[in-house]
Amino acid sequence: MKCKWRYRTPKEFDDLLVCEEDGVLTELRFEGSRTEGNHSDVCAMKSAETRSRVSRWLDGYFAGAAPDWLPPMRLDGATPFRRMVSEEMLHLPFGTVATYGDIAKRIAAKLGKSRMSAQAVGGAVGWNPICILIPCHRVIGAGGKLTGYGGGLKNKIALLKHEGVEL
């Protein structure tokens, strides 16, 4: 059964909605995000273990730590390309950014291609159902441009500032 619960963030961020299924994190989105309607209804039978793990990770992150572990999570509905992009985002260290073009070049090299579309990467980054843990906020446009963010540009800017990124 898929369950949803709210994680209370520090005041400069919107709260997070957390979805879990069978003890595994499946979604993490800012409240009011453009995809909030994708969440399941709140249910009473939450996994205490999953809630504890996700909360511990987020507590550490919002306290300024760069957690070196991830709670169990699953990317439901991810295509192989979306999985590749998610893996690339997982390799972006706390406090750093990469452009869509940077990620496109890395994936092209892995696939033995001469080039890859930065726009295709942008679509996969925008699809990401588990924000912050899979750090899509660390992906920016060419020339340092802060492009759209499913959780709202206000939250993207706050996350990057929280990580010490100079904007």
C-alpha cells in the first residue's frame, strides 16, 4: 500500500511530501509542487522504519551535513534513460552544480555516442520523483542560468544556498 506523510522543513523551504510503498521511498516532493497531485492519499499504516530513515537523512541534510548514505528508494516508472540521468545526479556532490549539457556529455560518453541532447536530459531531470536525495536542484542551465524546478524556483534557490553554492 502506498502511503504519504509530510516532513516539516526549516522555514525557508516549503514542507515535503513523502510517499512510501512497502517500506521503500518512492516519492519526495515539495508541497505545492506542480506534481503534488501524483501523490497517493494519506494512510494510517506507515512504515516506522522508512519514516525514521528518510527523516534521519533529511534532518542531517537540513542541519548542513552531506549524508553519505541513502534510505532504500525505488524509481517507479523510470525508463533506462531516466535511470541513467538519475545516476548522474546522484554523483553530483553536495555544494556543486552541473549543467544539463554536462550530464548529456557524460551520458553520451557512457553510451559511446558523439553527443546527447541536453533537452532530453532536462526532461529526465524534471521527471525526478525523489527530490533532494536525487539532487535535481544541482542541475542548472548553460551559463549558470537557474531554469525551472518542479518544486518551485524558490526552493531550488534555497537548496543551493543551503549547500553553499554562490548564485
